[in-house]
Amino acid sequence: MFYDKAKIYVKGGDGGNGIVAFRREKYVPEGGPSGGDGGRGGDVILEADPALRTLVDFKYKRHYKAERGGHGQGKNKHGKNGEDLLIRVPLGTLVRDADTGEVLADLVEPGQKVIVAKGGRGGRGNARFATSRNRVPTFAEKGEPGEERWLELELKLLADVGLIGFPNVGKSTLISRISAARPKIADYPFTTLVPNLGVVRVDDERSFVVADIPGLVEGAHAGIGLGHQFLRHVERTRLLVHVLDAAQVEGRDLIEDYKTVNRELQLYKPELASRYQIIAANKMDLPGAEENLARLRRALGENYEIFPISAATGEGIDQLTYRIAELLETLEEEQPEHEILNEHRRLVKVERAEEFEVRQENGIFVVKGKEIERRLAMTDLENEAAVKRFQHFLIRIGVEDALRAKGIKPGDTVRIGDVEFEFQ
């Protein structure tokens, strides 16, 4: 089975906890704080690997978590950083955030990497909080939780040339003739159930990759037949070779076949219909093919190059192959999606206040805010000094004022994340 879509959960490693410690040395009666910081959590990284062909590995394992950082130690010893988790994916994998739909990366180069979940920062030990006013801090930070998210992976094959056309027009026979690919070939529609890739070596210096896309039928853009799930693989190609059945073995008209397939490309993605296209009139070894080729030339010959071929006998294959190679030298490569997005993206740095929201749910005052929840996760709630520091942070950014504006009274319950407090 060919798997070209997957959904996985990734989580960066949590940062290690900072610790509370003091020097205990002879002749140093009041040693100062010496708690070390926690180590950084490992990142989750995706890497493009040309040895992989499908996303099948993600069918069996869907959850990935990097190593957490080590905890700090006394004598100002820092914890060990967590190991990064490297996940290999096939070339041509498009990575999206499953919740927002944002494109995070388009992995099209061998070895290309992207961090999809950053590890959390290590918590600071008490030695980091010593000041002239508080020389003996009795609290430390817990490690910051690592980023977590669900990802959608979508594989779009990397090929220079895409073979398109109705089922059973000879695309698989053609790719087996011009390359070393050996797809399943039989005399019935939808023999090709998965895209096939083949490398065509023209001469010592020129070669290209061709993809045999499963046959398209009318309504493919809306999910009819098998074409819908594989149309995405045409998007990477620079040149389309439209294979038509010149002998009309299936009883369909080859000119109507041409119009139908191009209409499906237009409905799926308009720019695909304008992609450079040549026509391969196949099955020229069968009766009736010459007459149909003449009609095809009259209808489309002014706008398209038409190559009469027989994938079964090899007739016309060399001329088609050499022409494809010549065209590829002049056609520009398709831009990866992340590069297209970056053209319209500009970086603006602004200073802004901490963002949060206060609302009431069933009599409980709920405070939501990314930075507030991050600070809470790094606060040791068993340590009174650490809790007091968190309270001061809430007052400083205006949470207490916002709660009072919502009508909170002493004794009411406040919830931040999964933790509930009593307002005093």
C-alpha cells in the first residue's frame, strides 16, 4: 500500500528543573545559593531522506517525544541537555500544523531539516535569583514544557515529468519502456493503484524522473475514481505528458478524453491546467489509430506537440524521450510551497504587553494566556516563595485588576490551566 498522508503527534522534551541548594563547605559558615539550572529539552526534528518512498512508517507509530533535560545539581552544576529526536520523512513531504493548517515546511532537498517542536528551556536554579535584596533565595524554576502539536504530513512526489491520462491508455507500459520502473500492467482500468516513479537516462549527461499517475476520470477532482487522492503528485512536475489512446480501444473519443482530463486539472488546481503539456498518441500499432491521429492533429496540433508512439512495440519512444529532455532544459523548476509563502512574509518585531483573557465559566474565573500558563508550569507550587513570585508576576501584568473588573470577590475560585486557586 502507498501511504502519502499521515497525522502524527510531536512533543519537544521538557526542560530539566532547576534546584534549590546552598554551599556546605568547611570554613564557609553561611555559604550562598548554589542550585544549578536544568538542561534544555530536546527538539523534534524532521529530516528529508531520499531513501524513503512513502509515509507508511507513521501508520504504526504516531506519537513522538524528545528527551527531557536533566535536572540541575548542587555546586552550580547544570543538568544535561536532552537529546534531539530526528524523524526521517520522504523527499517531497509537506508539513502542516493540524490545528491551524499553517505550512511549516516543504522538505524537497536531501538532508533538509526543520524543527517542528522545540524543547523547553531548563528551569533556573536558586543561584540565579540571588540579588542584593534577597541573598538567600529559597526557590527555583521547574523546567519549561516542550512544545507539542499534531502535524499533518502530505507526500507530493518529486518528479520532472508527470504522465497523465485516462485509465488503460498505456501510461504504465510507457514508463516501463523508458525507465527501469516495473509497474503492474494489465488490460483493465485502474491497474495502477499507486504512483510509480522511474528514472529515464537519456545519455551520459542527461536524465530525468517521470511519475506514472493513476488514471484520471471525469469527477476526479471531487474524489471519483482513484485520481483525486493522487492529483497532488502532479503539482511538483515541470512537464505533463498527456497519454491518449489513439486506437480508442475502450470506445471513448480521444479528443473528449483530452478535454475531460484537462478540465479535471483545472478544477483541482487552475495552474496545473496551464502547465506545459505535450501529447503522446499511444497504441499506434493498432487498427484505426492513424485516422484518429489525423483528427487529433487537426483539433490540437496548432497548440500542442503530438508524438505518435506505441509503448508496446517501442515505436516513436526515442523521439518522445529526447524531446522531453530538451524541454526540461528550458522549463523552470517548481518552487517549494514554503518558498512561495516566504515571498509574501515580512518580519516585524514589536514590543507588546502580555496577552491574556479572563472569563467566567460556571462560577469559576478562568484566566487564559500562553505566557501565564508557561510561567505556571515552571512554578513549584509546593514552594511558598515560588508561588509568591508567580503572584507578583500576575499582579505586574494586570491579571488581578482584570479579575476585579470582572467582579471577583475574596473566596472565589480562579483557574489557570489545570490549577485552581482561591482568590484572597
